[in-house]
Amino acid sequence: MNLILTGLRGTGKSSIGRRLAIALRRPFFDTDLLIEQQIGEPIPQYVGRLGWDAFRDLEHQVICQVAHQRVAVISSGGGVLTFARNVEVLKPGSIIVLLAADPTKLAKRLERSYARPPLTDQPNLEAEMCALWTQREPLYRKVCDVVLDVDAETADEEADLQDKVSTLLTMLRPYLDDT
């Protein structure tokens, strides 16, 4: 079964996903990275030129490509599983993991390195993250099999990351024993 990581921006889908894939000896795919490789430019530039609708169509094409994997770890963009067409492609044969975090904390985390186009018309990043969580949380929870709270942070980023991966591996054990 594929392991699909979802959640808002800044929850660690890519960094946790990479380490999870290494621990499980599975290939790792980051849908945002695959999209950027395909278009030859950063996603914000692409969205700026062609808009979110064009991006979401391209994203769906990439989702269809990675869904054919059978034992991979896949980091999906934060909006992927808010679209039924993507859920229909990814859900069968997958375990979906929601990386959940307080949107206010995520906004503070993202302010350090935020370089993505806005997803809403909210006046600031914190308001945007809160609005997105309100909109997306029910959709995420409807499709996910496992929820990992990723709020905890210390000054030791490396230890935090390893701790989250270890916790997730423990949570996934019942699912992985069946595969």
C-alpha cells in the first residue's frame, strides 16, 4: 500500500515523508517537486502566469502518475485531497496520513521561509492558515486513516523530525503488518 501524507503547508509532509520512505525502504515522491520538474519553474511562478485552475489540472495529472505506485511514500500538496477526483485516484490501495497542526503555529513556522502564492484573499498568513484549516480539516479527516499531530517543536529540529517519524511508524504498524 502507498502511504500518502497530507496536511496544510508547513506540516512537514516532504521532510517527514523522505525519512519515512528511508525507514520503510520505499521510494519517495513529492508531488510538488514532480510538478516543478515537469514545468521547469517554481510553482509560484507557474500559478502567477497561468492561475490556480491550470495548476490544479496539472497537479491532478501528476497524482494520476504517482497513484500507480504500490509501495511508495507520497507527499501530496496541501490541496490535493480536497478534490474528489484526486481522492478517487489515491484512496484505493493507500493509507492516508494527515499531518495536523495548529494553523497559528504553522503561520509562525512559515513566516521564516514563506515563498508560495496566497491561496485565499485573507489579509495575512495567519488568517490564511486559519481559513484554510477551517475549510480543509473536515475534508482531510473524511479521507485520512491516521492523524499525526505535528505541533510539537523544540530548538532541535532534527530530533523533532526523528521523533515525528518514529511516532508515525508506530501508528502505522497495524496497517503495514497487513501489507
